[in-house]
Amino acid sequence: MAWGLAFFAGIYIALCGGNWLLTRYLLPALRAGHRIDAKPLRDGQIRYELSWSALSISIFGIGSILPWAFLHWGWARLAQDPGPLRIAMEMAVLLVWNDIHFYANHRLLHTKPLRRFHAQHHRSLVTTPFSTYSFHPLEAILLGNVILLPMLLHDFSFAALLSLPVMSLLLNNLGHSNYDFAPAAGHDHWLSASRRHHLHHIRYHGNYGFLFNFMDGWFRTRLPDEPMAPGRPAGA
């Protein structure tokens, strides 16, 4: 659990902090892309997001004992001496699984019985990279169990399993960056994830997926694109 706490805290600080510096300072200085919503943050929003993220990190860290228990009990096994090709293929499978898992749980959190728990996350109307882990504990538990089912179905390599929370946070961070990295890219491009998820935060229903957007297409929850001029506040 201690290693799990250190791991999740480390990737949160590195990826969220790095994305904040990238989208608030470096990319604007280079005139690459633009902020999606220029409205100011709520008073104390960053502090609020950091405090709830710390609770989520604690839940993820404590929950890391479950994959260890699966291995200890013999319910799951690690691949022995996997080659680079196998690791790459497993990472690709887990990347797709992450999107499917996220869509299913995210849409569940928007149902009437669970909506009040997800409201915690939607207090960030203008998102920041630090919004990424700003969850109610129930949401953290639902989204944090992404690794368990794959472990029961296949003997993954340790490297592929370790990559899953990193990829998941990286993609989540992309979606909450409030920055349009590729203004010319189409609505379904992976770099448009921030644009799609921004629309989710301002409209609430729709765009429940992240990177690939295929689940929203299949289940007709895809929101139409709403391009905005650089620096233009949402709804202006």
C-alpha cells in the first residue's frame, strides 16, 4: 500500500503539474493551441481539487493491495519474460479497455441514483489538470478498479499492468486540461479529447468517453462540436 500511495502520488504530481506548466505557460508562449474556456477559476478551486485528489490517491494506494492479493491467492499471474511485441500489444488492449471501462462507469455515475456522488467532480466547471482526480470516494473506487478484470482474464506482463494507471491518468489529464492542443483537428481526433470533455462539463450529459470516442458514437451520446475562438469564454 505504501508503494501504491507513492506511485499514484508521484504520477499525479508529475503529470498534472507538468500539464499545468505546459498549458498555462509553455504552449501559450509558443502560440501553440489555445485555452478553451478563459473564464476565471472559482475561488479556492485548485485547493479544493488538490484536497479531493489527495483522498482519491489514498484510495488508489490502499486499493493497490487488491492486485497484489490476486497474485498472492493465485487468481492472477504475471507473464514470464514477455517480449517487447507482447508488452506493446497488451498495452494497446489495456488502452482500449480503459476507455470502455471509463465510459461504462462514467455513464453510471450520471444516472439518478449516483448523480449526487459525481457532482463532486462537476464542481469544476472550468477544468484544470488538477481536476483529474478530484472525485468523491465512490467514484474513485469505481474508476480505480480498471485493472482487476483484465488480470483475471489474462496473464499480463508487469510492464503493461504498470502502464495502465499511467495511461489512464495521462488521458484523463488531457481531457481536463482546458486547452485545445490541435484547433484544426476534427471532433473525433484523440487530441480533441480536451474539447469534447469540456463540452461534457458545461452540458453535463453526453461525451462520456475520452480518447477514442467510439463508445459515444455507438450509444448515441456524442455531443456535436462547438468550436470557440481562442480565449472566448464558453457560452459567450
